[in-house]
Amino acid sequence: PFTSDLPISSLKKVLELPIAKKVIIVSQKPSYFFNSSLRKRGDFLEIPPLSNQELDVLVGVLLDKGKKPDLTEFYNYFENNPRSILVALNSFNQLNFDTGSEFLDYLNKPIKQSGLIDVKGDPLDSGREETKIITQTIRVVNNSLIEKVNKKPGILFEISPRKFEELVAELLEKEGFNVNLTKQTRDGGKDIFVAQNNRLGNFLYYVECKQYSRDRPVGVNLVRELYGTISADRATAGLLITSSYFTKDAIEFTKNIQHQLSLKGYIDIKKWISEICLNTQ
């Protein structure tokens, strides 16, 4: 796979390698890579979204063991996103809903229950290993990275996605939260768990980090997916933070759930870091 930040000269070098009989390039921007000089040596493989029929086969394993909702409702709601659909159907099978419509309506309702609870809504015992992991406080980044980003915000586009996650975790920790950064080898899921314990109760927040290039916005699908996970897991709320910015559809989606899901982009991160550095002087 090639990113849009890859220089066209580097791509030409790959195509000119004598050992490369065929080069297959996967990109969201075919016109960027495939000008007249490159079409002779490369092919563009377009992978369209899965059809409803293909999704029926994919989710068939889950449905064999559980209830069978109207799949069309799930496909439309999650815009044929396989990962979101599988997560939602798994939660639907575990929770007590008679129809898919009831479950999807439930996802759109505000979260009223706070505290650390499992997927079934039961409080997590303080002695359980899961609770210890969530509430464990860690320190993952020293002040030097925060200070460097404060002096040169463009570093946000140069650091690795993992470093970006560590930076966000450190910023949250400096705000007084108990932070747990998930393992780098995870397969999907939340990047950061944030626990807050005060007189009002125990609260759990999910944080997802997207270290994108300047010209790659975060779309509504990722926002909707995180909100679905928050609702399914009964977390208190969530934060989606990116080094780029959000599309209009993504911002519009959060207007009615602003107390459950917050969005922070490049400008917000710059301001956040600047305020923290100012307060630590």
C-alpha cells in the first residue's frame, strides 16, 4: 500500500525495478499515482464496499448461534462497514433485544449509566483484573515530546501513530485522569482507556487516536463506529482525536451526542499542548 504522502519519484523507482514483473498499488487516490507515465507498468486494484449478499456470508457465523435481526437495518445504519456490523451484531447477541430496530434505537439513546461496567451492564468488581488494568496509571511520554510539538506543531505529522497515541495519553494524564494505553499489537479496539474516580462516581472513557496526514480527514464512518462501541460497552463517553481534521458529516453526526462523544483535531491539539506548557512553566 502507498500513502498519498509518498513522492511520485519513489513510486517510479519501484516500478522501474527489474525484479518487479507486476506492481499492484492500493490507494484511495488512483488519479494521484496513475498518470500517463505510470499506467504502462502498474495496475490499480479497486476494492468496492461489500455488497449485502457478501455481508450475509460474512456475518452468517454469528447469526447461526444467535438471534436473527433484519440485517438490512444493520447494513444501512453502518453503511456496509464490516467491522462495525460485526461488533454491533456481537453486542446484539449478548444483550436482551428482540429486534434489530430496538438495538439500533438503543445505540442512539444518551448514555445515562456511569461507572465501570461490563458489556452486559453489570458493575466491574474492583478486584477483577480488567478493572485493575483500566484504572492503572501509567506514564508513557516525557515532557520533551510535548515541548517539541509545542515549538513545532508539524511534528504531529512526522511521528509514528504509536507515538501519537502516547502523546495523547500523556496529555490526558496531565489533566488528572488515570490512563491505560492498550498494547501496540492489539487487533482493533480502543487505543486508550481513561478512568476517572471522584465523588460523583466511577467513569470510563474510550479514546481513539488517528494520526493522519494534513489532507486526510476523519470521516463519519469512524465516528459512528466509535460511538457504536461506546454504546455497546456502556462506557461513559468517548473521544476521537486526530492530527488532521473532521469532515462535515462527522461533525454533524456528533451534534446530538456531544455529551457522549467529543472530537478534537489539529487545532485543538495545538491549543491543548500550548495551555499545558504554559501552566508548567
